[in-house]
Amino acid sequence: MTAPQDALLVLRDGTTFEGEAIGAVGPVATGEVVFNTVMSGYQEVLSDPSYAGQIVTFTYPHIGNYGINPADDESRRPFCRGVVIREPARRRSNWRAAEDLQTWLERAGIAGIAGVDTRRLTRHLRDAGSMPGAFGTADRDALLAAAQAEPGTEGVDLVAEVSTDRPYTVGSPDAPFRVVAYDFGIKTTILRHLARLAQIEVVPAATPAAEVLARNPDGVFLSNGPGDPGAAPYALDNVRGLLGEVPLFGICLGHQIMAAAMGGTVEKLPFGHHGGNHPVRRLRDGVIEITSQNHNFAVSEAIAGVEITHRNLNDGVVEGIAAPDLRAFSVQHHPEAGPGPRDSSYLFEEFADLMDRSRSAAGRAALDLPPAWRGYLPPEPDGLVAGHLRRDDDTTTTDGGAA
């Protein structure tokens, strides 16, 4: 067994934490340090493209307990810059596990640091805000210099780093609808949900609106993704060209891009929302949904002609908007629950209903949607493994996945 190597985590303000190197051990790894409060779902978090440019600190102390399962990957590879853990599990214990966290991190080229006082680190980030940091086996001076040179996520186009470079299709041609999904960093579990109701053509983030409309979709989906929407002006321009032309549904970064395209302002939060236990009020009836969240930016208050539909109960942040005249709505949280609670999964049904009403308004036959698809996740949809995850069928399990 290889002896552990000492490592340090140094934040831009000089705050330093001691630990041991794990994963793909190296002298220096940099990124914006954030904390995530999930108690399970570490694999889904680390493989979520929305974490591009960030070093993920888990507040839950034991990470790696149930190992790694290929069916739980949210993207073709992890895009985060690193992981900070209090105590990694010494062995995995779950019948679905194919490998342990250490092996997975090494294979993916992701560095980590363990043995860190993550409680102290989280309290510091909560008080001072998320900030760039550096960790590794290098000395403190080198790590501090790297942390201070790291640009963070504001003003950086991270979408271009994670988006697909070519279109691909997921789902059955017999599905009720045809949806074009912009890949700003789309997750596996989102595609599983969409495939219940549509055949999805996933397109690169910079695909012009005219090309999307030429595909004659029933609806367009704006996916989650990393970083600052203002750093991807092409996405805002394309969404402006789609508003009012086709039903639109956005999640997370897609929500921010939609709001900005309608004239809203997006601002960076002090330390963002990252976790699986955020309470959100649905304003139309006061129902409280416990939600999964992952974002550092958020939509500011009122947008002319746009209804606020959801609010975060922790800090009042706008969590959802709707523009009925434009047939568009979006939410900041993650209704696909990968990982997290499923309280908000009904939003996919609302997208189906919106597309169905739009068909009727256009003089096309309304669909008699069978109740069987509601609340049900079928076996892995066609195209997901080869197109989205970009691997052969025999490298993943067939037990139904993590959704």
C-alpha cells in the first residue's frame, strides 16, 4: 500500500488547510472552492458538468462509502477541478459498486485532498464567500501563488469546455414529442427524464436558433451548466431568437440564460447554492419543495412581463420564472434529482403539457398522453450511453441507474 503524501489546500486569502493527497496526486490543482451539503450522491456531484472550474468540498464527513457505479455518471467524465473530503472510506460497501472512489478519481485525472477540517473550511467560505484556491503536494508559497493567479468562474466561458462538439439523439422515435436540448452541460438524469416524453436531439451550446427551429421541434430545452451566463453571449442571443417561437423549458444555467435573454440581470451569489436539501416555495399554492441545487449565479428580482414562480426559503433568491405569452418557463433548482429529492419532477410533466397545448394552438392534433410515463423512469433510453456518455454498452450496468 502506498504511503499517503502530505498535501495543503491554500485559499486566495492565504487561509491554509492540511491534509493528504488522494486521487490523481499532483503538485498543484486550482479552481474556485465551493462547498456542497449533500449526504449522498457524491459521484453524481463530481460528474456534474456544472462543477467545471470548481473544487468541490463535501460537508458530509464520510465520502466513498458505497463506491462508484458507471450507471450513476452524470456526464462522460468529471469536469470539476478537484475534491476536498474530511474522511474517505477505506473500503466500498454496495452491491452496485464497480470500483472505489480513489480508483475512479485516478482514472479521471481528478486530484483530491482528504483529512481536511471541512467544517472549518465551510464556515470560512460561508463567511468570506467562495474563492479561488489551490491544493496539492507543492509548498505553501507555490500553492498561494497559484490560488491568487486562478481566475475563478466569473467572466469565464466554461460552457464551451463541457458542451458536446456534435449533435446526438437520445430516446425513441416513437416518443410523443420531439425536443431539441441545448447542451450547456446537460446531465444524464435530465436526459432520462426527458426521454420519457420525447426523442431528444442534443446540440452544441453555440448552435444558432435558426438551425434549431429548422428541426421543427415541439419544444426546446435549455440545460444546466457551469459558471457565468454572461460569459456565453452566443447562448443569450440564440435564446432570444427562440422566445415566442417554440415552447422553452430551462434548468439552472438554462434558467439564468432565459432570464437574461428576457432582460433580466444575473448576479453572483456570495457562496452559491450547492446541496440536496434547499427549501423552495412554489408561489402559486405555497407548496414547499425540497430541492437539489448547484449554482453560483442567480437571477435578480423583477423582469418586465415575467412572473416569479418559485423562491428559495433560505435567502429569498428567485428560483423560477414563467412567461406564458412566450410559452417559456424555467427553474434554478434541479427537478431531475440527480442526486437529490424528487419533489420538483412534475416540471417535466408541465413541459409536456405546454408542448401539447402548443400543438393544439397550432392546429395540430393534441396527444392523448398515457398515464404510464408519469413518474416512471423506463430502462436506459437509446443513445444515452453511446451519444451522451460516449462509451460502449458493456461498460455500464443495466440495473436501472441512479435516477
